[in-house]
Amino acid sequence: MFSKACEYGIKATIFIVLKSHEGKRVNPKEIAKEIDSPEAFTAKILQALVRHEVIVSVKGTYGGFEIDKDKISTIKLADAVRAIDGDSIFNGCGLGLKSCDEDHPCPVHDKFKDIRDALKNMLEQTSFEELAFNIKSGASFLKL
Amino acid sequence: MFSKACEYGIKATIFIVLKSHEGKRVNPKEIAKEIDSPEAFTAKILQALVRHEVIVSVKGTYGGFEIDKDKISTIKLADAVRAIDGDSIFNGCGLGLKSCDEDHPCPVHDKFKDIRDALKNMLEQTSFEELAFNIKSGASFLKL
DNA sequence: CTTATTTAAGACAAATTTATCCTAAATAAA
DNA sequence: TTTATTTAGGATAAATTTGTCTTAAATAAG
Ligand code: SF4
Ligand code: SF4
């Protein structure tokens, strides 16, 4: 479904939201430990999230990654997915014809479109704040 | 979503269904041309479909790949997907935790489960015969 | 039985994704 | 300003997926 990079990116963003709520910044080491991911690879993914303005980085002592407090509630799953995997999951799908449209669809188009749209809606409607809240309350987990 | 191999496998199976309806066998060359895929790689995928008993192979002169006529209507998208990509798409998902269950879910579990189940249902309910019929009627296409 | 034909299988190669490592650039503290 | 700290970026490596090629095995026709 998602690339490994995207999975790490989503988990990392949830953790950063969690920490940003407390007004704290986090570094790649801490993040990788928390989400059980390879540290250097995670750092690369964080760079991509910064470039796409999903998260913010601060260099130097006491630096790290964070999210603007008043922006936290606006970030959706789709933002992280788009930053890392692009939007192929939103428009490309099924049998991956080179140039497909409603008038020249692949055989699974009608069946597939509904699933793809449901996925798209879910990703665009689910906020990281909501996901982070469930971690905090112990309803869900970032590793194991 | 699906691997390239799985995409080719699905298209190939649709084409084989189409030909089997006419009582004809097809070889990898013909299949690859029809679905616009690399021939040798497609041959490998056909082997996997044979091993998983989705299609049947006949060696020697006038040999090729086919599907038992009375079995055609029973084959579902899920059969080909399982044969090639395994069942990770049916149970693994979301953030890919190592050992996840309802009691120890990842943060996206609740959101994700619905999509995954919808996908699973679609794959298990859609028959290749139905897809092949749409090709035949010109409602959908295998390439371009 | 012999031969031509076709799939099966395994070794190999290319491309992509995942992951690591080292150095540069930025920044804040002292 | 100097130094310590931290992210950014590029080179490299490992693993996986995608793709090719050659030979073996099976089978039907003649
Ligand atoms: S035709 Fe429809 S289902 Fe098939 S690849 Fe294009 S958008 Fe996806
Ligand atoms: S969505 Fe549910 S089943 Fe999928 S990885 Fe997360 S916890 Fe596991």
C-alpha cells in the first residue's frame, strides 16, 4: 500500500505532533527509537517532510523537528503521504495503464475507483492530531 | 497498490479467460504483446499462476496457457492477487506493525480497516469472467 | 522413436527502494 | 567570534523487485 518510507514518515509525524503539543522538539535519533525505524533513513524522510512543509526543522543546539502549534490541527494524513509517495495513490491505481481515463479505462476501473476514492477521502479527512490523541490515550501504538 | 508482477498477472489472466472462452490456448509471446508487458517476466508470472492453480499450462506443440472452461466463472481477482502478491494486501496494511491486532493497533487501524475490507471484498467478489466480458464489449481495455 | 515445440527453472542483470555514512551548512550558546 | 550541536545533502551500499537469457523437461506430432 504505502512505501516503507511513507510508513516511517506517518509514524514520525504522529510522534512529532505529540511532542509539539508539549512544546518540545525532537531529533531523528529519538524519533527512530520511538517508531522503531532505521535512524539515517528516517532522517532522510524527515528532510522530505520539511521540504514539503509538513514539519519544520530547527538547526543548532536545542534544535530538532517540530510543527507550528497553530498548524497542528490542520495537517492530514494525505499531506505526509503526498510528501513522500507523491500522489500516485490518489490517481494512479489498479492495473496502472499509461494513459487511462473514464473513456479508456482498464478492466478493473469501475471496481477500483470506489476503493481509491474511499482511501483518498480517508487520508484527506484524518488529521494527525486525531491520531496522536489516540496514542496519548493508549488506544493505539507506534511500535510492536 | 499491487506489484508490477501482479498487474501483469491480472491482465494476463483476463486475456487467457477471453481466449479460453473461444477454446484457444495462448503462449507468453502473444500474452505479452496483448497486455504490453515484458515477455520473459510475464512467463515467470504465468508459472506462478500455474503453481497456484489459477491457470493451466500445456506443453508441446499446440500447447500454451488456458483455463478449464467450467472453472472460468469461479476465478476471482483475489485468486490471482494471492498467487502473486500473497495475502499481505488482505491482512497486512497501514503502518505495517510487526504484530498488530485489534487490541494493539497502530494509529491508523480504525480508519484503515474499512478500506482494506472493502478492497478485500471487491477482490473476492469480482470474477475474471466479468472483467473479460467488459473487454469483449469494448467497455474497457488491456493496454494504452 | 525421433523431432519440433512449448512451458519450467535457474542463473544472471538492471532498476528501484531501503538503508548507511561522511561532510557541509546553519545556528545558538558561551 | 569560537565552538558545540544539529539538520541538510551527497556518495555509497544492501536488499528487493523487475526483467533477461540460457538450458532442461515435457509433450504432441510425424
Ligand atoms: S483505468 Fe481506472 S482503475 Fe485502471 S489504472 Fe486507470 S484510473 Fe486506475
Ligand atoms: S491498520 Fe490495523 S492491521 Fe493494519 S498495520 Fe495498523 S494495526 Fe495492523
